[in-house]
Amino acid sequence: MPMVCPGGFDTCPVTLAARERFRKNNTDVASPGYFAQTLDNGIKMEATSTRRAGLERFTFPKGSKPYFVLDLANDLPASFAGGRMDIDPVKGRITLGGLWGSSFGPGSYNYQAFACYDILDGGKQKLSEYGVWTGMTSEDFQAYGLGQTSLNLTRNLIGGVYESGALFSFDGKPQQINMRVGISFVSADQACANAESEVGDASFEEIVARSKALWNEKLSKVEIDLKNTPANVTEMLYSSLYRSSLTPNNATGETQGPFAGTTHPYFDSLYCSWDTFRTFYPLMALHSPVEFAEIVDNYIDGWRKLGWMPECRANNLPGWTQGGSSADPIVGHFAITYHNEAAALGIDLDELYTAMLADAEINPPEWNTLGRQIDVYKQYGYVPFGVLDPNSVGRQTREGSRTLEYAFEDFAVRQVALLLNKTDDVAKYTNRSLFYRNVWDPSVVSDGFHGFAQKRLSNGTFVHTNPVDCSPNDTDENRECSLQGDNVVGFYESSSWEYSWFAPHDTAHLIELMGGNDTFVKRLDHFFSAGYYLAGNEPSFQTPIGYHYANQPTRSVDQVRDVVFTNFDITPAGLPGNDDQAAMASLLVFHLLGLYPVPSTSQFLVLSPMTPKFTIHNSYLNVSTTVTTKGFDARSVQKTIPKGAAAYVKSVSVNGVVQANRCHFDFYDVFRVGGDVVIEVTADKSSVNSCGAGLPESVSTGGFAQVR
């Protein structure tokens, strides 16, 4: 934290609360590889980065003496569990390292992290004062150690936040200060080596240029017709593609704990697989199979080291399980789309399948962070509420949503079993993928609609909760809806109104459960108009395209337009809540491109692109696929499509061949081989409100009978 301290060293505000400052309005400058903002005291801060290092540049008001606070102890959840900091004033290097805790996981676990700051800019800058400090905000206490060069602190057992770090200044009142920083999960020495190898003596401008080049290469995997695409669509699309490339971060060579020294790729911030299996990895599969394969290997390595694939790892620590073993649809999607290339990409499909079977068959002793509560699920055909489970522990909540998620995870296992010709397993996991039906209570009525998912006792009795509970229309502000132990609703971060739509692999039967096509469509309409839909909640991602399965695809187009322009924008409020490791970003990309993936399959649902042309480049397959929107009308790109604006899919042709179906196509016919796709749109909504030759696939109607 840069600052000016006119009263000298021991007057600098060092604690978090004391040093807090506002930034000047409208001074944020951000682009891939660069960020800057100016504080209200006139200090400008700039940053650029490499994979494990970066440069920071600070410009001070003329005539002021630059001071800096370097914080050792504080992170967002105030979880510091001890560490040390050392100042080498001759070398101009400050190293630090310590233990911290997860921000979304058990507090009993700690990870280690290290940093290395080179503060003399290769001898161009000279230190004036240096030392250490400590403080406690609760006691309004700040103590300074001028000239002291080390801190060695253990965990504060009595509790409360205590703060410590370094404080230093520079000679000669230089207006600009440059610092190089390296980070590591292994050691302070490795943090320094990372900075030396990745930045070296390169200038700030050189690192910005390198970073910009890397980002241009990444973002150019999706090209659009810039001239004729609405400007807000361009900005939303590329901002989303940028965020879709930030994490998981490649921490290969930076491993600790059970993964220390692994010879496999290592990625951190799998935050969380429940958020990302729906759209994030299917988007990666379109343009970056090499990186996708490395991440899949990383998931499999979790099984190698721990017995189950990871769910929500961040900072090397396991996070909370939300839906079950959501790694299964992630690695399943890779297997279905890239099984021909898997060996060349370093993936053994038999090993991948064995890891999936561990998730599906082996009950971990503690399933809050890894795996599923699988024994009782297999015994009852659903996750029972209030069941005696003598062999494992976990929070006994979310029985309805966990059953729905487990069933879809079983579908992912089924898909890979089909790929590998495991005939008996195909039958077994097909059956288990239909267990979502076992928590369907046809007697529950809400807003005049019959049948909702509910939690259920082990004796088969349903435990009724109001489907409105935990929805945006819930009037009880104190109701717990997440991972809390007193969440009695039966669903995770969601209502039964929302989660009852979740059977992406078998929507045809869901339509039957809801009373047939007409009732299904009316219920979908009501779901959106009554305000039950949550754009920022992953279980709702596919719901706006549900009309496809009822053979009314034009309604899907209308609904997706409404979803996009009600919930996304290019303003600071342009996301519907947390981006959830680019779950929202990747969803928006698919909406803007007029597509939606069905995870663990090679099927894409076809909507209406919001750009006249886009090309997806897959350098590994050496193919490019261009999708042209014939008849594109920019007037349609708004919340409500005006009468006379062309937006509804009239026909789909692939490499010159008109398809019999205009609601879906297959990865293997399109993105696997490349070429040209033409989606012709019309304003005549009534003439094209059907899918043509067939509906999107569902297990219960014989769909997904083979893999490509």
C-alpha cells in the first residue's frame, strides 16, 4: 500500500482500517495484462503480470516522500495462522511466507504461500527507512520497529485479527517507484526465482506487451464480425471470454501437501466444479482442448492422490461440496468430445473412468469436501433426509438437490461407460441417472402447478417444503438456503421451483411429470414471469432453453434475449452476482453466440446468435468453424424482440447441407470437422416454432444411445 507520511516513519497508518483510502472516481484503467487506478491522495498505482510474478509501478505527487506498507498477515477471511517476513536492506529484497485458511472450506486446514519483493529496481532506487510494524484495530494499537528486519509469528490462539508487516521509504523523493514481485506455493526462494525467470530485468512496458500478446492469442480463438455486431455485444462477449480464461490458474510446479512433487499438471482454483461443469468447460472444449486435457489430468490426479476427484479446491485446500462429485460431468465431457485425441493429449480413458467409478461407488468417510454420500443414495435410490449413515459424516442437508445432481453425475458416468463399451455399467448408470424421479412429489401444488422435487425420508415419505422457499419470492429473510446446518428446505442455494427443472439429460420425461407439453410451457412461462428464475444461479442455466424440448424453440429465443438484457450489461452492475469462476461469463458467451451445450454429451442446442458472424478456432484440431447468421437483424438484439425483426431460426445448414433439425446439432458434425454453418433467421415467428425432424435428445426417449 503506497502512502505519504509527512510526520515520518512512526506516523504512517499501518493497520488495515487506518490506511484505508478512497480512489479517485473514473481513474480505473483496465485491459488484459494491465490495471491502474489513482488514490484520492494523488498516488497512481499500476500493475502487470506474468504467470507467477509481476511488476508494480507507483507514481507519487511531486515532492513527496514515498512510503509503503507491506502486509504479512491479512487476507480476506482473516485466517492468518503464522508466518515470517525478512527484510534484506542491502539486497533490497523482502521475502514473506506463512499459513492461511480457505475462504470456502474447512477452517481446520491451512495452505502455505510465499512472496518475494525486489524494491530497489536493479539499483535505480535507494531505501531511506525500513522496519516492521504490528497492530490491532480492536485496540487502536500500532507499534513500529524502525531498523528491525524480521517478523516470526505464530498463530494467535486467543482469536481476533492482529496485523503485522513491513514499512519502508525511499531516498530522494523519487516521483516513480518500481517493484518486482514473485509468488509461490512452495517457498520464498522459489518465489524469488519465479520473479527472476519470468520478469528478470524487463521493463514495465515490456511485461505489459508480453501479457497483451498472450491475451490476444487467447481471445482470438473466437472472432466475430466487429463491424456489424452491436458494440455492447462485442464488449460483453470479449469481457466474458477474458474472465473465462483467468482460472483455474496453472500452478504446475507449485504444489504442496498430497500433490507435492506430482509429475502431472496441477491447477488451482477449481472454484467450484458445481459452478463450472455446465458451461465453463464445454466452452473450453470448443477452442482449447490442450488446456482442457491438462485440467482433466489434474482432476484425475486428485483421485490418484486422495481417492476421489476434487470438487472445489482453492489455494491447495479442499472446499465445500455443493452438489456432489461435479468433476464427473467435467471429465465426462472431455471423454465424449475428445476420446479420439485423448491418448495424444495425455489422458488414459480407462484411468479416467476408474476415477469416475470411485466417485460413483465409494463413500468417503467425510463427504463435505470430496465425493458423494453414495451408500445411502444407492440403497434408497435418493439421498434420504434424516437417515442413519453409520460409515460416513457430512452435513445432512440439501437432500433434494443432491439427489438431482447425483443423478446427472451418474449420467456422465453412463456416457463414458457407453464410450468404453461397458455394457453392464451402461444399464446400471442409465438407471441411476433416472433417480431424479425418486424425489418428485406429484402431490405438491404451487401457484396452481402440480409436482415438485422434495426431500424424502428413508421410509419413502416425502417431507413437504414450500417450493417458493429460498426463491426470490420467499418472504422469510431469515431462512437459510445454503450450506448452513439449519437449511431445512432440501435444496442448495435454490428453491424447488428452480431445481425441479434440473434433468438436462432427460427433459422429455420431466415434461411428462409436469403434465405434458402445454402445461410444461405454461409452467415455464410462469417460472419467468413470476420471478422464480435466477440468472446468477447455475441450476437455472439451461432452463430458458427448455422450450426446445416442448417443440417451441422460438420461445427459447425470446427468453434468452430477456435473460441477457435483464441480467447482463456493460455497466458496473453488468453481472447477476458472483461470476463463479466465469460460470456467468461462459453462460453469457453461449447466449451471445446462440448456442447452449448439454454437458457430458456432444449435443448443442441452437438458438439465435447476437452477431452476424463468428469463427471458433481450434488450433489443436487445426480446424476453424464459422457460423453465419443469415438475415441477421441488429434490431433483434435487445430484451424484447420487436415485431418485424428477424431473430427466429428458420434453417440450419452445415457445410452446405440443410439440416432436418433446427434445434440442435452435434459437436462432431460441426466443431470437430470445422467449416461453415449458416443459421438463417426470420421474423415470421409462427412459421418456425418447431424443431423440424426431432427434439433434442433425452434418455427416456432413446436419446444418447451412442457416442460419436
